[in-house]
Amino acid sequence: MEKKRSEAPAEFQEGRGYSGEDWDDVSDNPEWTEEDFKNARPFAEVFPKLAESIRRARGRPAVERPKRQISLRLDPDVIDAFKATGKGWQGRINDALRKAAKL
């Protein structure tokens, strides 16, 4: 299945997120041909060091023993009581469960 590319307007149109000056700055860029698309290479292949630095810099640092997400059914009044204690209520449920499991 061939991907459909969006058609760029042939001339400047207001209200598309760029100014007439922006349009003029890039108007000398030729439209890509099928050959250009065939010869294109992924960013990470062309700039491997930069791609790695971007990958490394994103998100939280890895945790040795990350928490796991599960689905757990609790009584509504239990949930309401923990929520009423404010932000961090899920962590407090975790603490209560650790205490109950004698961990």
C-alpha cells in the first residue's frame, strides 16, 4: 500500500502556520521526486551520534526495579478514603500494601 503524501500549495496561502517571509525563505527548495524518496535514508542512519544523544536524553532514567502496572479492584470507600488524603494517594496505597505484606 503506497502512502499518500499531502499536497503542498503552489503559492503562499494565509493562515497555514507560516508567514509570507517563511514561504519566501524556503520557496527555492525543489519538490522531491520519486527518486529522492527512494534514496532517502533514516535520520538515525545519517546522524547516528545525534540520534543516540536524543534517544538517551528522553524520559526518566531507568529504574533497577520498576513498578508494574496491574488492574486491581478495590471498594469505592477505600479508594475515596485514600483520594481524600490528597496527591500521592496511589503511593500511599502501595505503602499500606507493603506494610500488610510485611515488606
